Amino acid sequence: MLGSSTGMTGREMVADAAKEIQMTSSTPADAQHATAVDKKNITRLIVATSIGNALEWYDISVYAYFAVYLSKAFFPANDPTTSLLLTFGSFGLSFLIRPIGGVVLGAYADRHGRKASLMLSIVLMTFGTLVLALMPTFETIGILAPIAVMLARLVQGFSAGGEFGSSTAFLVEHMPERRGFVASWQFASQGVSGLLGAGFGALLTSLMSPEDLQSWGWRLPFLFGVLIGPVGIYIRNHVDDATPPPAAGKQDSPVREVLARQKLATILAIGALAVSTAVNYLIVYMPTYVVKTLNLPPAVGFMAALVAQTAVALLAPIAGFVSDKIGRTTHMILFALLLLVSIFPAFLLLTGKPTPTIILLGVLWLGVLKSLYYGPLAALMSELFPPATRATGLGLSYNIGVTLFGGMGPAIMTWMGGYPLIGELAPGYYLTAVCILSLGALFTIRRMRLA
């Protein structure tokens, strides 16, 4: 099993890990328990799974998109940068609990079924969004406002932590022969939700005065998110589960199994995820970057995020489909290399000529490359773990990855931008380093599979 290294040389560890990945990438349990999926029902399965994921990412995106307004409503300070850092700090805080949610809800899914975990996560997410939408401001209730916002973000972070592992396992176990395509809807749904969030931002900043937007307009996107919850709960309640039953004999807990025997798989999954989640959070950070760093109207940042999220929604399923034909690592290494050589030149252009057209084209290019990298990622990660621990392994690796390289990304880039030698190019430095890390993980996975 992955990670069982006692008494083994490095070469033996790699060989043993390679065999494990090859074994888990296509197991009889997948085929046996992939429920004879009626082709007419696959759309329902994708919608049922994606809608909760979309709600999760919709809330994440609107929180980041409207950070400038939230900072004044809940985290007022004499220094606007300090206020903004507090807002992004609470944004990152919710990610610290995500690995816990991934482990708890992932283990629940591995023990009691994917559907049960998916129902619980969407209820928690809807509750957290409702609290944010209705929370009185600091001016009204004082220090209770930021405390309540942080608690709501923690509930949402716990919920979101269990969403990815359970929903990805749910999808790939229904259609193991088309894992790349079906799992890509995880990220396509993120694009749709980001598109909605950026669309709200572009619309509201165009139609409302800054005073009205600061006073109450920022609540509208959150109230819309609350409406998604009941729809998702209804749809998820009317789909069948496909959870493989536990194998005969005494079973370790899924958490213990992952931590004891699948550590290498977890590390590689985190590494493969790193650049995609970092670029994703750069896109949601763009409205703030445009206002605070480039001194342009917020509508420019929202439009840039809008076109990038459109690329994610449209291209991720195509990339997943292609990866089913040519292989995950072949596809992903190509676009990771393109990202590596594109990131820094894109930011040199953005900061050297910060016109609306240049910003739109630069962010669109990064969004396209990220989308084409993103598509096969969920399937690749699912293939690193066996069915019995898949939801737990996915939940743990995904949430550690988004916490380290995504959730804290906006705060890190804001902090890096304060240094004179880095300044406006902070996102370029940050993303280049993360891209190199992801390439290392992909080449390692490829080598192990060919061993």
C-alpha cells in the first residue's frame, strides 16, 4: 500500500507505490459497483453532484469578489489594507478547517455512502451562506459581527471539506469507464458558480452606486446562493448511491488507512492540485487586485474573472474527455508546461500596460490554460486511491491542497505585494513557484505508473 515504508529502500518504495497506483486506478470494485447507470440518468447524476459543488464555489467566489465591501462592513480598520487582510484572513480561516471536514465527511461517505455525506454537506453550506447574507454589520452589533462571520465561514469550510471527496467518488463510481469526462464536471461546476459570482459583481458595480453597493447591494449574491441550497437538497435526495460495500473481514477506519498506508498518494494528489487551485484563487482575487494594486475600476476585475470562469465552465469537460483518450498525465503535463512559461510574462504585461483589454486577455489566457489542466484532475486524484478509502483520500488531499495553495493565496499575494522588490508582480512569483511543484508531482505520478 502507498506509504508503507518500514524497512524499504527508496527504490523499493517507488516500485511498491507504483504497483499500488496501478492497482487502484482500475479495480474490480469500481466495475462491480458502478451500478448499471441508465444513460438517461447520467445528466441527473452530474447535476445532483455538481450543484452542491457549485454552491460551495459560488459562496467562495462571491466572498472573494466582494472582499472590498465585506472588509468595510465587518472588519473596519483605519488602514484599508489591514481591513482587507482581515477579510482575506477570515477567507483563509475557513480553509484551515477544510481538511477536518474532508476527513470526517469523507470517512462518513466511505462508511455510510456517498449520498448521505453529500446531503449533510449541502445542508451545512446553505446554512452558512444564509448567516452571511443576513448578518448585521460591525456598525450595528460591534465585535459580534466579525466573530459571527468567522463562525459561519468555519461551518462552510467544514462542509466544503467533505464535498469534493464524496462527490468525486460518487461520479467516478457511477461511470468508471469515462472517469475523466464525468469527474471534470466537478470543475466545470466551479466555473459556472464563479461565472455567476463574477456576473453579479459586474452587474451590481455597473447598476448600483458605490454607496448602495456598500450599504446593502453586496448581500444580493449571498441571498441568491441561499436559493440554490433547497434545489440541490431536493435533487440529491432523488438519486441512487453507488458506494462499494466494505470488503469482508475486519476493516481499518478509512482515515487510519489513508494516513498509515496512502501517504504518498495523498502528497502526490496535493502536488498535482496545487497550481490549478492557485490559479483559481488568483481569478477570484482579480477584482481586488485590479482595485488595490492597479487602481482601476472594480468592473474591470469582475469582467476579467467572468471571461476566465466562462473558459472553465466550457473547457473542463472537453479536457476530461480528451484525457480519457490520451491519458491524464500526458494531457496535464502539457498544459502545466504552458502555464509555467505563460505566468510571469502575463503579469509583466498586466502590470506594464494595465488597460482593461490587456487585463481581460491576460486573465482569459490563464483561465483557458487552467481549465485545460483542471479537467482531468479530479479523475487523476480519484485513481490514486482505492474505492474503500477514496472519499477520505480525496477529501484530505484536496482540502490540504486548497488550504495551502488556494485559500491562503489571496492573503499571501496581498502580503507579498507590500515588498518593494516584488510589488505588483507578487501573483506572478507565487504562481510560478507553485507550477513547478505541480509539474514535479505529475512527473512522479507518470514515472510510477510506467515503472
